[in-house]
Amino acid sequence: MGYRVRFIGCLLYKQAGFANYSGWSVLYLTRQAGISGMARDILDPVRKVVQNQCRWSSSKAGTRGVAGKVCKMRKALIVAVALGFSGGAYADSHMSFEFPVDFEFGLNDLVENGLYITGDADIIGRFQLGDNIRLKVSLDGDIRGFNQDLNWDKFFTFELSWGDATLSAGNVDSAAEDYFNSVTGMNLNNSAVTGDETGFFKQSGEYVVRFDVDIGDISLSISGDSPSFSIEGPIENPSIGLSGSIGELDFNLAFDELGDKDVTTVIGADIAFDIGDFAVEMAYQQDGEGDTAFGVALDGSIGQVGVAAYYSVNSSNWDVFGASASARLGEVDAGVYWSGSASGYSNVGIDLKFDIAENVRSYLGYDQADGFYIGAIMEAGEDIQIGLSVAQNASDQKHGPKDFKDGMTLWFSSSF
């Protein structure tokens, strides 16, 4: 059976980019046979509100076309798109829309007024355009505080996939940043320039165009950012990532051309292989100024004890090293770690995790530099958590579970 789909979406944006969104998009779906009376009762009033608030100018469209309806409002533009499909030629095609939301609401003694809310709300459309051809269109939104609207990205992200290839444009990671695996402690002394501790250019708020393809055991990615917010270019700051395997050895190669940045180029390579019960990783980086970083990491087990260690040599910074061990002690998962540098810096810490009920896990830890944390998280249902914690220096995720924050916090989180 064919489908008739009507999508009424309200998108508010200004000339300089998307404004803070103050409403929700409306998705109105009907099959040829119609939808249930309950669904119509819910959706029709919303549709009428949207129509009543807009002064529409309609354009004609066929069953296979796209009809655009434009409604002008002060300092904003509302765009509604109606998509119509009938059976026949599009019988094998389909589409879906998702509106995933993740949020955390809580009380914290260090937050103004004591209350906070954070989260993400996204709009995702998936379209099957033909045999093995897929299109994904998404727009990401951030929820940050009670007094702020939902902050949307400045542009949509498009992903067109066919076979083993994907062409992406929008809020996409650069190829080198995505491919390279750095060893802890590696530092090219250019993080202020590139925006990322790995030394590769970190895309933040840039419109990135990227092409990915898999050829046998080889994966290749090429990307660049576009100041004109267009896939037509010009494309600047090219970035390349290549990964694959030779026998039992996995490798990654990465290259960044930073254009008008202070550091002109960054190259990197890393390999990973197993020796007995240990996984070994080695990584090397060099920038256009001649700074280098080399790191080696081991991760494995000795009997029932998990062990890991790393050592990084940096030409423009102190060498950094560290080790850790973890084990199951009765009902407690215990871990200890140590890190240091050639400057004389040294730090130790301990992390403990144990269940106090079937669906409640407790966390306790201490870090010589960052202090302590203690708390518990209860799995209250599918994708629902309730937590209570007291922590120092936890907001930067230096230690402790990612949900812990500085101070005393009681929170509720969910996703749907």
C-alpha cells in the first residue's frame, strides 16, 4: 500500500542563522486509509493553530513533488513543507521521522536558584531514495537552563549514503580528528590553535563537507570546511583520514591542513596490535612547526587483574606517563591509577563501584589533585535514571561518573 505523508514543520531562523526556537515542529502523518480518530483529534488542533498563525502563499504540487508554503513573520521565517507520495513508482520507498530527546533535571547547591536542566532535542528524517540509496537529514538542539530557549545548530546536517560510500555536509567531524587515536599525554603544544588536545583541527560551529568510502579493508575519509555554508565551496582546511589492517595490525593515518591557522599542517599515524593478553597501541604526530609527540600504551590483564600503562614523549612539552590496575574484590569493582610527568608532577587516585540493590549502583572515589566523589545512581526504568551525588571538581569529567557534578546534586534523567 502506498503512503500519503504530510510533514508540517515550523523552523524559525534569522538571516545570520537559526534563532532560539520557541516551539515544536508538527509532524502530521496519514496513511491512504486515514489515521485513527484519536490521533486526528490530537493532531488537527495543532495543525490549525499553525495555519491560523500564518499567512500562507501556496504553490501547486503533484503526488510526486514537493510543495512549499511560506509564511512570513516578524524577524523570522516559518517554512512548511508538504511531501506527497502515492503508490506505484514509490512503492519500494519509505521515510521516517524521529524526535529523540535526552534531558537531565536536577537540584544542585552550587547552581543559581538551585535548579538546572540540560539535554538534547534533535530532529531526524530518514529517507530511502531507492535501492541502497539513503538520505538522513538532522538538526541538533541543546537544552541549557530554564531561562534559555532550545538552541539549534546553525544549519542542517545531510548524510547521503549509497553502497559503501557516504557524502555528508553540516555539523560533521573532520576526517583527521575522527580517525586518529592519540595516546594519553601526547601534546603538540598547539591545542589553543587547533581547538583539540589531539593536535588536529577540531570543527566547532563550522560547516563541514566530508566524503567517506570503504574499499575492502580500507576506509578513506576526506573533509573540508566551507565558510559559504555550501557543498559547492569553496572548501578550505582539507583533512584526510585513512584506516585499515595488515594481517593482525590495525592502522590509522591522518592529515590536517589548517590554512590560515598558526600551525599549517598536522600529520599523525597510529597502529594497534596484540601481544599475548595485551593490546598495544603506538601513535606519532608532527606539526608544521616541527613539534612531535610519540606515545605507547599497553592494556591487558595479569591473572584476574586488569592493568594498563602509557608513556608519551613530547618535544615541546614534558613527557607524560601513567599506569592503572583494576580488579573485582568480592562485590566491589576497584581501580587505582597513577600519573606523572618529567616535571615532577605526580597524582594518584582510586575508584570503587558496588551494587547496594538490584538496580542501584554506588560510586566512591578520591583523586589526589581533584578531591573526592560519592554517590549512587538508580535505574528506575528503561532509559530513566535517578541519582544523588556529592563531588569535587567533577564537572570537567576529570574523575567520577559522567553524571556527577560539582557540589551536592539530586537529578532525574531520561530519554525518549
